[in-house]
Amino acid sequence: MPLYSKLSLYIEGMQPRQRNTAIGRPPGEGDFWVFAYGSLMWRPDFPSIDCQPALLRGYHRALRVESIHYRGVPGLPGLVLGLDRGGSCRGRAYRVAPAEIEAVMAYLDERELITGVYRRAHLPIRLPGTTVVAAAYLVNRDHDQYTGKLSLNETVAMVLQGHGPTGSARDYLRHTVAHLDDLGIREGALRRIFAAVEAEAAERDKRDRTRDETAR
């Protein structure tokens, strides 16, 4: 069974989703693209026939979404990325074969729209040498899981506390920064957050070791 089918079955066992109406319409004919800016860059889990570096204008990547199903749990949410208004975002674009479009879109909606904190949009993105329309998942600012802009200390604390069925929020951030590096994208704000998370994690480990040694 394909990975995207397995995850769809996993999600079906969770609480009912709160779906949002999609913005715009996918192209009726021709290529179908998906814009990836976070975990979809390094864990798409759906079949594609091409992958290109891509630029989306009008939205930027920001750690402003509480994760309560994947990288955290209710009461101890992790923190993951959303596409928030303003600026621009560089990421990857995946081209989906016509025969797979329906299944891939169903899978992505199951994965991203599980609580309604994201909404699907079909927006123009820039690829090398051309512009296409792609599906992208934008943050819903009216949702309870949207945090707005947090302080650095608040962001670090939420990243470090987040542990869920698909791993930790810290690992999510580490993988995202690594794949941005692979694309040659240097996002200073996200790298500063990652550096602060790693520094705080190291400091906590040091305190734990000191406490353990004192208790012996």
C-alpha cells in the first residue's frame, strides 16, 4: 500500500475534521502541481513525476501553528509552520501525474485539513522559466491553533515540548532547515529559532546531567 494511503487510514481514526472551503480552483487540464514549504518538502509521501524549486509570492513561512496531532498532543502542543500573509516563500513544487491527481488531493486534504487550521488554495507559483498554478495550504488566522507572532522564548518552549505520533517538533524544525539548506535557501529568522532551540536543548541536557550526578 502506498505511504499516502497508509497515512490516510491513520488519519481516519482520529477525531472528525473541520474542513474549510478551498480558495480558487485547480486547473481543469494539464499539469497539476503541489507547493511544499515545510514537511511536504522532505516527507511528501505521495507520488510525483517532477520536483522543481518554486517561489510563492504573497505568503511567507512562519512557525505559528500549534500541532496537536502530529508533532504534539492536546495540552502540550508542538509548533509547526504555516503559510501566513505577506512576503514570499521559496520551497519545492511537485508535479502529479493525471492518473494520481484525485488520490493525491484526497490524501493531502486528509493530512493538512485535519482540524481546519489550514485551508487549501490554488495559487500561481514561479518555477525556473515558467509560472504554474499549484495547490498550497495556507494558515487559517481565525483558528484556535494559529498562535500569531510569538516571542523567541515562547517559540523555543513550544518546539521543545512538542512530541506526537509522527515525532517531535524539534526534529520537524531540524529537517525543514536542512532541506532549505539543500535548496540554497537561507532563512535567517528560522535559522535563529533553530539555533536557539538547539542551545536550550543542550542547556537542559547539561542541567539534567548535573542533577543526576548530584543525586548519586
